[in-house]
Amino acid sequence: MSFQAGFVSIIGKPNVGKSTLLNALLGEKLSIISQKAQTTRHRIKGILNAPEYQIVFSDTPGIINPKYKLQGNMMKFVNESLQDSDLVVFMADFDERNEEEELFEKLKMIQTPMICLLNKIDGVTQDQLMAKVNFWKDMNLFKEIIPVSALNKFNIDALLKSILSYLPQGAPYYDQDQLTDRSERFVASEIIREKIMVRYKEEIPYSVQVEIESFKEEPKIIHIHAVIYVLRDSQKQILIGKGGSAIKNVGIASRRELEQFFKKKIFLQTFVKVKEDWRDNSRTLKEFGYESE
């Protein structure tokens, strides 16, 4: 029996549902999700295994015009994912205006075959849907236009069938019981950061970096020591909250999801520290895993 294996990059503007789509395809929550833009900062590979295929999906940061070095490096992750992909899945949000010439010019430069996913179609009329489908079809950039609802997993089976039609035959790239190329430390840090993204407003979510200083696994429990970095003392006080109540709630929510993911009891310690200007410091960005050189 022939076996298919390949790389699929999921790209699009912020908040179009890329991480939700990856989780729906994998049938398990790997990428963190919030309503805030730029929740995804890295290229996160999710590996979908079946007896006859292996698909390595790349969830990527939303396409933006960078304002500081961190965002610039996030866009490098997007470009890197395009270089080794066999197929590009471009996601467009039905409710959002994607009619931007700059975005079109970027898409025109992609040489890899592309399909367009029209996401968040729940509740739209057939006429509205067809108008949007025809808009993207007229771009002459995509092999297919596929309406989906990543949140409700509508048309995901059809999408998967379409993806497989573009993938080459070959041996798997990863072990067939592997979910991601990321470490357990990375997964833990992302889960904690998600709880911060969901609970705080304004600049706090975009100023936070979570680093796992210690991850010690025992037969029945995992001990995790996490440091949460912010840009300023004022942000540190907001993050901690009065009497430590806010950071305590983050810890409770994080521990609950960590236990669900790792299937073990979690002992979690969190500490908040200030690291000024980390988003524009090349050395710090490299330490935090945002620079390869």
C-alpha cells in the first residue's frame, strides 16, 4: 500500500482561525487560542498520523506589518514554513475584509500550490457565501476555494481529502505516534501564556513571555517552575494583582489544562519578572527561541 507524507503550511491574517483549524485537524488541542491577535508567535508543527499518510501541519503567526523585532521574527517563521511546504492553506475570515492589495502581492509571490479556506461561515446565506467564494476565485491564486467552520469542524473531512490529493508519496518524517516537534517545556509555556492572553487586556498579553525554568517529571506528578517576563514594573503589578489574586487564578487555570494535556498531576510554581525591551533585543529574542541565528 502506498504511503503519503508531506508538509502543509497554514497561513493568513491574525485571528482568522489558523490555530483552531490545526486543533480540529489533529483532534487534539495543540495550538493555544484566544480572541486577541498575535496569539501564535512561533511556527508550531502538528503531526497528523494515519495508517496510509502523515501530514505535518505548520500553524504560523498571523501575517502583519512588523512594528518591533519580535514581530519581524514572527514573519520569518511564516516565510520559513513556506519554503519547505508541499501545500499552502490560506485562511480567510468570512467576516473580515481581506481585500488588501499588499496581502495579494504577498500571496502572488508564493510558488507552492495553494488552496483557500473561507472560515467562519456559520450563519451566512448561500448568496453571501457564493459572493465571497467568487471574490477569492477571481484572484486566480488558488487551486480550490473550500468553505469551512474550523470551530464547529464543518467540512474538515472534505478539506483533509483535498489536502491528501496534493501530497507526494514517501516515508513519514516523524515517528507515527508523535503529535508535534515541540518539547513538553514549550507546550507548558504556551498553555500558561494562553491563560494570560485570555484574562488580561490592553498591553499585558503582548508584553508577556513565559519560560519554563524547570520541568521535572515523576511517575505520578510533574513539577513545573515557570517564569513570566513582562516589560515594565507596572505590568508586573497588574499581572500579579491585589494580594496575588490574579496570578493565582492564572495558575489554577493553567494547572487544570496542563493536567488534561499531560495526563498527570501538576505542581506549578509561577514567578513574574521584568525584562525591559525584550521584544526588541536580539540577544533576548534568541534566548527565548525567536531567533535561529
